Amino acid sequence: MRSRTMLYVLLSFLLLDGQIAVAEPAGTRPKYEFQKGMCYTTWNKNKYASPESDESLKQLAKTGTGWVSLLTTWYQQKCYTTEISPNHTTPTDESLVHAIETAHSLGMKVMLKPHLDIIDTSDGSWRGDIACNSEPEWQKWFEGYRDFMLHYARMAQEHNVEMLCIGTELTAIATIRGNMWKEIIIKPIREAYKGPLIYAANWNDEYAHVTFWDALDYVGIDAYFPLSEKTRPTLEELKKGWEPWAKEIEEFQKRINKPILFPEVGYCSADYAAKMPWEEAASGKVNSGLQADCYRALFETFWDKKWFYGVYWWRWGTDVRFGGANSRSFTPQNKPAQQVMTQWYKKPTPKRSPL
């Protein structure tokens, strides 16, 4: 982070559990901090500003969650087009600001996490395939993406958001064009937003090859690593499944010398949840116990590693009725995984020294 010469004025005092919690201006907090996180999501224009969402955030805060990542999504038509824009599912700025302020009022810190997705996926493409065919198209795409990110960088600065994620799983583009990322995207974001920056790389073929880690504060890995082929692996088998991946991440961290954060990871509450964790379970037997064990395995594997700076679980919905005993979805809401997460998040926050 650049040195700060400006003195910031305290913007707000928030009352929490009889104590005063302070919402600090972006960029004034410690550079590196362990994060007990949750991905908070909607694909609805106004849902973040609803009473149901306010109540859901209150319930989330009770779990010990200290950080919430707020999702907002813009789109491009296909993986080779260059126009980037919001659509009818994109949260309005007003609703997003409401969620930021509500999270702060509950004592939680905020990562703003803008996503870019594809509308037409009929050819099987996803955001990781986004790329361009010519130099003029590359320039146009990067300029459009810059404008997209700057919109939220300015919002983050104005509303004291504690961290900004500058992209998620853009595999084809993030592993090349490093200078364009640094000059067209990251440099103007740094000018607009003074807090720490992270990028969320895909787990398999991306995180070790991102071309601009040196320009960011955190390395983000969306940690959907496969852990077991079994229908119902035990906790010990899940932890065994983590061993080669954890070793690989640790070796990578020694080379990059940056704090590692998991800005997204999740498991469905269904059989085979650890086989391909990135897939939504559309069918199969509900297995909330396996989901809970997947949570335990990650916590037990990474919690005490000095280079590990936290996790954000995918995902918590804007309705307190989300999830439940019959749900196979990713959310831990109203399931045993919520209890596991709460047990770990209520523990003292691990202390981390500067790397």
C-alpha cells in the first residue's frame, strides 16, 4: 500500500453489543488481516435493500462472521464480445450501498466483489474463457472492464469498504496481458480506491499463473479443489484429500510471498459434494453431514497456517429461510455446516504477522 499523508476524519460510530464499533475510512486499517468471511449474494436489483436482507445479515453476524463479500454482477453477451454492462439482475447502486451500510452497522467488514459473467453460454463457455481476437478488441475490452471496476472502486472508497476484489476467475485473460492489467485496470483503481486489493483466481489452472499478483495486496484462490471420489467420505478422508493441495498452495506462497485468502469456496449438502465441489447438486441424496465435514476439513487444514488469511464461504442468501434440511444447495444456512462455521468463527481470530 502507498503511504498515506492525508488525515482521515472519523465518519461514523456504530453501536454493537453495547460497545462502539468504528467504520474506518478505506485504507486506514492494517494491510493484512485474517478474515472470517461469507459470500453474500443476490441476482435481484433491489433485494439488498429489503427488510428480508437486513434480517438475513443480522443472522449472519450472529455466526461470528467478521467479513462479508457483496456480489454484484455485470455481463457481456459472449466470451469474445467486448461490451460490458449491467442488466436487470444487477443490484442497483442504492441497494448495494444499503447492504454495505447494514453490514457495517452490524460490525462486519465488507469486501466488494464485482463479477463479470456471460449471457450466451450455448457454446459451453464461461467467464474463464473470456478473451479477444485482435489488438483493438483487447484494448476495448480492457477499457470497458476498467470502467466497470472503477464504478465500484469509487463506491468502495466513498462508503469505506474495507477491501475490493478486482476480478473473479477470468482465467484466459488473467494469465496473460499482465501489463494491460497493471496499467489499464490496477493503476486507475489504486488512484480511486485506497484500500487493499485482491483478485479471485480459479483453483486449478489459474492461480499459479496470474500475471499481476505483484501489483495486489492479497492472493485470492477460489478453493474448489476436489477432495474425494467417494459418495460419502469421512472427515479424515477429506483432510487427506486436502494434503497435496495444501502443500501445492504453500509452495506457491513461498514463491509469491503474499498472504493467501480463499475469497470463495463451498460445498453442496449432497452426496459426492467433495468430488467436484464447484458443481451445483441438481439431484442426488441430501447429505448435510458431508457438507459440514467439508467445512471442518478446510478449517482443520488451514486455520493455523501462518500464510493463510481466511475464507469466504459460498454462499449466504438474502432470506433467512434459505437452505434447510431438504436443501442440496451450497448455502450453509439452517444446516449443520452453519453450526460448524459458527464454532470456528467464534474462536479468537488468528494473529498474523506481516509477511
